Amino acid sequence: MDGVLSQEEISALLSGDTGAETADGSVEGTLTSDEIDAIGEISNISMGTAATTLFSLVNRKVEISTPVVTFATWDDIVEEYERPCVFIRIAYTVGLDGSNLLVLREQDVKIITDLMMGGDGTNTDVELGELHLSAICEAMNQMMGSAATSLSSMLNKMIDISPPTADLIDLKDTIDGTEIDEFLGGQFVKISFLMEIGDLVKSNIMQLYPISFAKEMCSGVSQNMEADSSSVANSSQPEPQAAAPVPQPVPQQAQPMPQQMPQMQPMMGMPMNDMSQMYAQQPVNVQPAQFQAFAGDFNPITQQENIGLIMDVPLDVTVELGRTSKSIQDILEFAPGTIIELNKIAGEPIDVLVNGKYVAKGEVVVLEESFGVRITEIINN
């Protein structure tokens, strides 16, 4: 035997009719129905977060259907998937030991990368090259990074990934999936879902997991849920309450004489000397206030360390030839050829305003075919 399962053996494993059963009723080396549901829920949450990240990259609505979890072999992938396609490998470096593969159509990669570069998603006639693979790796890095953050909250531990690697692979020329990753040489978990990006992309994409990696994730989620359940149960149990102190009887005191000052009554159950000791034992943290000294040579006019923060702010520069006031009746009588007299004398400097504030005077000049203003005086307001 070459170590590859036949189709009959795979069917027997999926149906549970062959192999040694474990205590939970599953076939050894496969996943139970509960584990399959858990993997589907994990993928649903993770890929939902990844879809939100992809939306911010392509500026298009991204929808991902509910994942479908099945078992598959390399022959199944070769038979059902369009070729050539792009395999994107993401390895987990912290928190989990394993990797997973994302399989995308070549056309989908072209559309996504064109959208990321500011296009409309229709520039797909070019050949898929290194630029497309680098762009899709960056997209998957951000998508799976956000998915790893969701996975961290589910497993309650730090999860980190390595930079993704992408390769364009023609499945008909690939004899064995181990050339891509070792776990593809046997049976593995396939998670498929429909991804839609606006009206440009509508195709099935796949995530491929080793079975051992899927079991590790399910185990981590189960342990986290059990820990949460136990903490909730412990917090819900009422804490034993201390017995309430029995108040001591207060002795009756005689009414003071008119020339005597009445004494302060102690609190119920607490003698006066105990009260004074209680307040005396409480620590009081008293320290003098400290204020920053003002430097005598401080000059706010010369302090311009932060001026660079606003150097790129655009301002409106306006040049006024002059102004005048007219009544509504005069304005209604305006017609082509009407001359409006301004408050400026011919040859007088014109006003230069920045954001409506009068800052300079100047004179009109002609630069080739455009008017310009030569600054002649700066106004210090």
C-alpha cells in the first residue's frame, strides 16, 4: 500500500462502519459530529471577521455563506475545482501547531487585486503575475490576521500567523498534493463556502485543514467553554455571610446638669475609645502639591516646534479689486454692459485675503496668459 486511502475506505470512515470506535462513538482519526459542528462555527465566525476586513480593502460588499465541513482527499480537490487556481498557505506560529490552505480561482484573484489597486474589477485580461500574488497575500494576511484575533478570543490564548504564501498551481500537472503541503497526501478537512463580492465575484472557495489541527482547535474551544462555565458557576454560588454583630446595650446616662456640657453619644455597639482608635489607625497619604516651574525665558512667539503639523493645510487666497454697496433695486437693474464702480482708485494696491483675513497688498501682473499678484506689502494685524 502507498498510504493513500481508497474511495471505499474513505466512505467507510465517513459513515463510521469501519475502524475502531472511540469512547465518544467516533471513528479513530476522524471527527465526531460535535467536532464537525464546532469547526463549522469556528470557520463561520473567523471568516465573517475576514469578510469585514476584505470589505475595507476592496470597498465592495462582501458576503460569505455558512461554511460546509466535509472530508476530502487530493483526488477530490482535483476533480471538483477549477484549474488553474491559487493556493494560499497560512501557517500558525503562536498558539496553534499547524497550517491551513485557502484555494481561490485565478479569475477571483485578478478581480480582488484589481479592486485593491483602485480599479473597478474589470481589468482581468492580463496574465496573473507576481504583482497579483503579492497583493492577494497582503489581503489574506490582513483577513486571516483578523480571523486569528477572533480565534484568540474563542480559544482564550494568543494566536499568530506567518506571512501567507501564494502559488498559481495547475491541478492537472500536480501528481501529489504533498508538493504543496504534507497533509494533502491523506485525508483532510475541507471547509467550503460561497463568497460574493458585489456583482463581480460569486464562487466557492475552500479552506483545507489537517484533521489533527481541526481536533486541536475543537479541544481548545471546548476547554475554554468549560472554564467559562465553571467560572460562571462559581460566581453564581452565594458567598456565606458573616453573622451580624449583636449590639451591646447602651447604659442609661443621667441628664446633665445645666452647667455641664452634654457628652457625645458613642455609636451603637462601639465604645468611644474604640471609635477614636479606629480613626487614628486609618492611614492618610498627605503630600505637598508640586507644580511645574515656568521658565523665565519662555517666548510663545518663537516656540514653533509643532508648526510642521499644519504645513500641509490648504488655505483659500482671495484677491479683491475693490468693493461697493448697492441696493436691491440697483442690483435688479444689472444687465450685460453695466459698469460697477468700486471703492478703489486706478493704480491703488489691491487687497490679498487668506481665508477671509486681510494679510497683504499687491499689484496685478500678467504671467503669460494668466493674471497674477505681486506682493508689495505685508499687513501685520
